[in-house]
Amino acid sequence: MAHSHDHHHHEARPDLTRNQDLVLRTLNGADAPLSAYDILDRLRDDGLRAPLQVYRALERLIEAGLAHRLESLNAFVCCADAGCHEKASGTAAFAICSKCGRVDEFTDPEVGERLAGWAGVQGFALERTTIELRGVCQGCRTAA
Amino acid sequence: MAHSHDHHHHEARPDLTRNQDLVLRTLNGADAPLSAYDILDRLRDDGLRAPLQVYRALERLIEAGLAHRLESLNAFVCCADAGCHEKASGTAAFAICSKCGRVDEFTDPEVGERLAGWAGVQGFALERTTIELRGVCQGCRTAA
DNA sequence: TTGCGTCATGTAATAACGTAACACAGATCG
DNA sequence: CGATCTGTGTTACGTTATTACATGACGCAA
């Protein structure tokens, strides 16, 4: 059962290395996607010097289902929910606001099923799916 | 009515500039996505020198619905069908083979509707959608 | 004709994103 | 002990994309 300290921040995960933990905390603390170089800049004071240190950590975090890469932005975000990779809840989709840069993660099982269905029919061995919507979010539209 | 010269190649489009036409022909002649620099290399003999010349042409071609950018590859392909942007046939999706690099473009109206539906409910003004599947195509699987 | 706006072009320089290659330290296991 | 595995740190480099500026061709109005 999940313990009840689900307050957006997370305690250090025992299975993360120092660099991975630093990068994950940085993503958690950001309110918009960060590029690898953004992350690096924010972690200079913690001793990180080279892009590769960040890219390696990101690679692990994504494998572990704790972060996502946004392909259309060349940037990274932490997962909205823990374990959003592992669930059968469907492929994660992202709505990215062109104005404010905020990203909203959601899933639509039907969409995942349709795409998986297409792959099945075609004999395409599906490994991963990217779904990204670009547009202007509610907040920015009404604020305009 | 469409004239009947639909033989994969296209005649020069009257509304394209020289650079745009060169880039489109290059994409048409390729059997896999090309990066902007790949395109540039293939067009050196035609006088192109700088990346920007290619990026500018690509930008127009994409606006005009004649080419697509594959975000997860940082590469470009020509459209499978003329006018695949303009139709209500739904958002284009791409299946990209990790082995051979081939790309298959398809649309699933249901998927487009579900995503547009989400956007509607959220008040998100949808401008464009990226759907990219990564995996191994039928041909490469059986050849393995 | 001249002057003006617009659009495509050409060029150089640089920014932003990502990786290869190598060396080292600590853990684990025979 | 040595072998191996994983993470780390560092340099250098490769790839992708943009900024800034200058030029040339065209339509159009004064």
C-alpha cells in the first residue's frame, strides 16, 4: 500500500544514484519541461559539469518510468503519476502550451488500443509511442 | 478531378520555389527519412550551401502539407498522400522501424477524434498533433 | 521613373542538443 | 587476489537548428 506522503515532492528513492536523484528533483521542481542543458545549469552547484552526466541520469529515469522525453521540444518532464509506464492505463500523451510552456500529461486507453491495433494488423512490433499535442492551454486563451 | 499522373513522382509544382522544389524532390526520391543535413549534402551540386536554405524550404513544404517532420528522429519525409494535412481524414501517424528506418504513414480518424475531444473538454486550442510509433516492421521481423 | 514593401535568397557565425572514447572508483563474486 | 559490472568524471567532437545581416526580384503606388 502506498504510504501517504504523496505531496508532489518525493523522498529520495533508495534505488536512485546521486545524479539520478538530483536530476529527478530538478524536474520535479520545475513547472515546465527542461532541456538537458537547463538541468545541467541548475546542477552546476551540485558538482555536475558535463551534459553526459545529465543524459545518463535521464536515460535511467526514463527507463524506470519516472520521467518522459518530449520529442517535439527536446526536453524532459517528470511523470505525472508514479508508474505511468507500467500500467495498462495506456500510452501517455502530452499537451504542450505554446504560450506558457506548461505540459499536461494524460492517457486515453482507446487511443492506445487503436494504435496497438494498427500495429498488430501490420505486424509491426511496437516498442514505444509518442503522442504530443501542440496548442494553447485554457489559461493562456482566457488570459489573452 | 485529379489528373491521372499520380505515379509517385510529381511534376514541378508551379507554386514552389526552386529550393522548395529541390528539397521536395529529394524527399520524394528517398526511401527513408532524411535529416536537413542529409538533404543539404544531396543538394550541394545544385548550389545549396547552408542549412538555412534547407530549413526554410522544409518549413514551407510542411506548411503547404507536402512534407512532415518526424520529431523523434529530427528528420523529414514527404507526405504519403497529397493534401494529407487538409483532409478531415484525421491526424497523420507514423510507424518508424528501428531496424531499417522505413516509415509508414497512416491515419486513424478515431484517434484524431479522441485527442481532439480531450482538447475540447480541456479548453486546449489544438494546433497540431504528433503521433509516432517506434518498433520493428513486419519485413525486418520476418527477416530476422 | 523612383521609392517602398514584401518575399525568397545567400552567407557567416553561433547556439543548442547529443554522443564517443577513455580513465577511474567501488561493489560483488569466483 | 583478479574478473567483471555499474556508475562516474572529463575531453573532445558530431549533429541539429537558429540569429543576424545583406542582397536580389517583384508588384505597386506616387
